[in-house]
Amino acid sequence: MTHRLAGGQAGSISVMAPLLILTVLALLGLAFDGGTAITAHQHAIGLAEQAARAGAQQVSLASVRSPSGPDRLAAQAARQASTAYLHRVGVSGQVRVGHDQTGDFVEVTVAWSQPVVFAGLLGLRRFTGTGTAQARLCHGIVTEEAC
């Protein structure tokens, strides 16, 4: 039995309402899962930054005592300090100690993985990615771009 409203319209809202509600819930769920993924990414970057800073503090005493050259990192000690920090906070990552035109640096990459809550309805299980940070050995006045 269909009830007719004034003006001859039938109750068509009853079909659209559940579809609209499901669409809104799906969007809210994806926004929630996206937010947790962004938080996990920022956390990984923060851990990579701290590990890189720990490594960049490992200065070679021989280079500091040398009157002729710039300060250099003790590469093995820098790698160990960064890896030890990552181990202390319970994550694994890759550590690279290198040298370029501005000097020595420590680069750390930390992988992250975040299980989804609502995006599982779309077949997704996890969001994954990496967070990378770099710390440089600098001496004297530094700018934001380089040493």
C-alpha cells in the first residue's frame, strides 16, 4: 500500500536514505583510517629524526683535533648509535651514513604499518609506508638549507 502525498509524490526517500547513510559512513570511515595512517607516518618520521640526530652526534675525534680539515662523522659509531636508538624504541630501520657537498650526514628510514578499521570493507587490510629523516654534522652558523 502506497501513501500518496499532496501533489502526487510517493515515498521515494525510503530508497535513497539507506544509500546516503552508507555513503556517509564509508566516507567517515575512510577519513578515520586516513587520519590514523597520517599519524603513523608522522610518528615514523619522528623516530627517524631522533635516530638520525643520535647518529650525527658521533663526531670523529681525529677530525676535530686535525687543524687542516673539517669535522667528520665516525661512520661506524654513527651507524651504531642510530641503530641502537631504533632498537631502544622497538622499531627497525635502515641507516645510511654518507657525505655530499655540504658535509657528512646520517639518513634513517623507518617503515610503518597501520591496520585499517573501516577500509577493510573495501578490501584493504593495512596502510604501509616509510618515514625518512636526515641529520647533518654542522659546525658554526648554519642556515635552514645546509651547513
